[in-house]
Amino acid sequence: MLNITQGIRSITGGGVDRVRDMDMRTGAYSSILGGYNNNDHGLHYAGIFGCNITAVASCAFHANNFVAQNMPTQAVVAGLPSGALYFCTTTNAVYRKP
């Protein structure tokens, strides 16, 4: 088990994970939350959860799978903020509120 918090980077749980060196130009504010063999690839604000993941984008969460449960439906979309995801029971699809 490996738990590291160093300045602006953190690794919690997991093992053989890498948050790039302390060079401020690579991997600033990135976190690896468990898993195995993950790498922030020097990208800023990257979040990783899972196994064998190399980040491919800054300001993004990277995972092997994503499961969304109990999502709001189109019945309450008016009360959701812009950018929120909701499930449409008519089309059985997930949409993003503009």
C-alpha cells in the first residue's frame, strides 16, 4: 500500500503508481486514487482511478469504467446546472444540459 502527499500531488492507496517529479510544469495538482500501474503522464489536474491508466488529458478524470447510478431524469432537468448530465426515460439515453 502506498500513500503519498507531496506538495501539489497525491497518491492514495494502490501500488506502482507514478505522479511525475516535483517539476511544477508536469503533473501539477494531479491525484491517483488507488489502482495499480497508473501514470499522470505529466498532465496538470489529472485524476486517475483504476489500473494500467496513463492520463491523456489535463483537467480530466481517467478511469477504466464509469458507472452512473440514480441519475436525474428529464423531469427535473430545469433545476439542474448547465453541464449536468441527466437520463431521458423516453429515449433511454444520457444527455448534457446546455
